[in-house]
Amino acid sequence: MTTDPYAVQPAPYVQPRQSSRAVPRVISGLGGFLLTPVALGVTIYGGTLLQRGFSRSLSVIEDPLGIVLLFLGGLLLLGVAFLGALSGLGPVLGGLVWGVLPGVGFLLSPRDVMSVIYDIGGSGLGVGLVTWLVMGALVGSGFLLIGAGLVGTLSRRRSNRV
């Protein structure tokens, strides 16, 4: 310490405040886990209604409910993907639990998975879900949600560096 009254004293170092990421992770995780099956179910059921109407009359215009449900389910899936802006946990969890793991389970034991689906989901949702599983659309949707979560996480980390 100097005795010079005009000397500039160094400012004490203040530790930058670390914001907690717990709340965004919980919101995103719960949203992804709870919203993904609803979104997939609405999308699948809307597609099943359209498929049923198309097979009867070769027209999708006859079933406006199917069209509305298909778009509503798509918007809900978009909402799950947007949860990646809060935390990548939500889309990754939703895509893994409700997309990739059921698809892998179907590949390992298709008969058992189909019997469970028809017991739980009934004929309307069951037919659509089995169709999505056989075509690989459920696995593809799961990987797309996982990708959305990873992109959200990586872009957040990149913006913290700059």
C-alpha cells in the first residue's frame, strides 16, 4: 500500500455470477417427457383418420378432423423441439423414450410390441402406431427430436464462448 493519496487502488476481483440451469432443465425435461407422447399420439391418430378416409373414398377432404389433428400434432412436436432452446434435455428425453426405444423394442420383438399396442391403444391408435413403427417413422421422429435437443445445447455452448 502506498502513501500517495492520488494512487489508483486496484478494484477487488468480483466473481462472475453463475446462473442456475436447473429450472430450464426441469421445464424442458418434463415438457419433453410429457408433451412428446401427446404430440405423437395426436399426429398418429390424425394420420390414421386420414388413411381410413382415403381408403374409403380416395379423398382426404372428407375428414377435416384428421387434418386438424395431424397439424395440431405437428405443432406440438414443434413445441417439443423448441424446448431445446431452454435445455436440450427435453427433446432428447422425449425422442429417446417415445421414439427410439419403442422402435428398437419393436425391432427386437415385433409380436409382443404389437399385442401391447393393440391392448392399450385400441384399433384406431394401434393401427397408426404399428404403421409408424413398421415404416420407421417413430424412430425417425425420435432421432429428429434428439437432434433438436443436441443443436439447442451446442448452440448455447457456442454462444457462451463468444
